[in-house]
Amino acid sequence: AQKVTQAQTEISVVEKEDVTLDCVYETRDTTYYLFWYKQPPSGELVFLIRRNSFDEQNEISGRYSWNFQKSTSSFNFTITASQVVDSAVYFCALSEAVYKLSFGAGTTVTVRA
Amino acid sequence: GAVVSQHPSWVICKSGTSVKIECRSLDFQATTMFWYRQFPKQSLMLMATSNEGSKATYEQGVEKDKFLINHASLTLSTLTVTSAHPEDSSFYICSAREGWTDYTFGSGTRLTVV
């Protein structure tokens, strides 16, 4: 069963538009961790954020923000005022008690100038 | 921050030969290392988990005799693709974990088997 669902396969926006990437997860554990990673065309994974299940506070880091809602098992990611450099594949991931990362299918974001 | 070095970045090999990929944690000791495989436009699929000094644990469907993993020290894990075939061509990424949830990824290895 898919533990992490990223329903959006591709999103294309014009520069300066906001982009929201959805992530829905499934777990029976009470303690778990959620992650977002960026994968640019070069292939390396860039860590963006880690959030544990006990911390539902939303977070903002520059143009990035995250909305964690346990009630809906969602951990959505918003890029404000998108830039061409934001073009990449973004992965949401879940780490449960077994401490292995389960990745979603990824969302390809294309920002056009 | 933590750094994981993965080599080579890319490799082309002939069908039937073996290829070794190295994953090294440079500034920390990794309690566990993970190997992933990623086909074009797909997600990362975990192949195996390895702990220093013990046998790797392979995910269902991954051939352990084909993908040999050696985790000889707390800073080095290697993945050897034995008797490689064109269908093994993929992007392989390692990850080293320090503590329970601090995952650091290597830059990946693009393997092409011709």
C-alpha cells in the first residue's frame, strides 16, 4: 500500500506565481517523521524540511512554507513567488518506527519565465 | 552539515560485467546506510538497508545475489551490480543515517549498461 501519496504529477506555473504541492500520508504509528526533498535535474536530493508527528506548527523558510495537518494526514508545501530555479521534482517522504524513508511518487514543478 | 560522497557519478559498462558504487560518509559515522534505485521520471525505490558489520536487508523483489552490498565500516558502504544487463541501467542513490532520522543522500550514480 502506498504510504505517501502525491497526487499531482506535474505542475507548470509562470514565474512569481505561488505553487502548492500536496502530500497525503498513511501510517498507524504515533511517532513518525515527514520530509520534503527537492531533486533538480542534476539528480542529487536536497533536504528541505523534517517535521515530527508531535509538532503541527506550520513553518516558513524564505519563500517556502509547510502546512502540517494530522487531522487530514497531510503535509503540504507551498512555494511563494516561484522562480525558474525552483523547477525540479519535489518528493514528500515518511519515516515510521522502522526508520526507513518511504517516498511519494514526486511532483515535477516547471516554472516558466 | 553532514556530507555523503558517492562515486562514481556516472559509469558505462558492458553487459555481463560488474560495477561497484561507493558511498562514504565524510564527517560522521553512519549507523545505517540505504541504497535506492530510481528509473527515469519515477520515485526512489529502496533496494536495501545495511548496518555496519552485518548483512544487508533487501527489500522484496530485489535480487541479493545481483546487488551485493558491503558495509565494512561506519563510513563506507558499497553496492556491486554483478553481471550487469541493460535493464539494470538506472540512477542509484545512497543515503547514510546518523542517529534515527538524520538522512543524508549521496549525489547519485548514473549507470548505463550497453
